[in-house]
Amino acid sequence: MSLTVSPQLVQQAQRGDVDDAAFIDCIRDSLPYAWKVVSGLIDDLRVSEAEFADNRTPPPDEAARGQLLRLMASDAMRGTIERYFGVRLAFQNCHRAAAFLPGAEEAYQDFVTSRAQILNQRPELVDC
């Protein structure tokens, strides 16, 4: 499973829309490593003058890698986090997550190119 969902959140979803705050809490509690990576990127963005912040440190183990992959692969989770923090997220390989400020369209477009993906490849990442 991607998330550990409380019975209350399931009931809320059955009644209609789930608010972002409740979903954020679920993500944070279910995927603590992924949350730490993404919220760390946001913290980095807030204290720098850069248009984006990225994580180049591989996860410590496969469980952590799985959390990051699940978060970044889910349109619902990624979209909710983008709205919550007011950023745009992108992902390369199995761990290079990035957060972009609003208006950093050129930096985002550069990050998501096939060229950037190829330049980010390393032999140790082939099987990640």
C-alpha cells in the first residue's frame, strides 16, 4: 500500500472530497522519509535565492526509496503537496527530487528534459 489511511479519512473520502490538510497529514504520517526529503527541499528554497532546490542524496535503504518513489509517482500526492507548499515538483532517477518556485518555468523545463535525465545518470543508479 502507498499510504496508511485512517478509517476516518476513508469515511471522509466516501462522503465526498478529502481536504488537502487531511491528505497532507496522511502523506506525512505514511511516508516519513519522502516527507522529510520534500519538506527539506521547501526549507532550502525558502532560505536561498535559487529558483529550485534538489536532492541528490540516495535514500538510505530500499524502504526509503520506495516511499520517495510512491510519493513522486502519485499525481494525487504530488499535486496536493505542490498546492500545499506553492511549488512545482519534479523527479529524476530514483531519488533526485526537486522543488521549483512559481515562475521558475525555464529552470523546471531544463530539469525535465531528456538531456538532463541523461546527464544525471550514473552506473550505480541503473538498478535503483
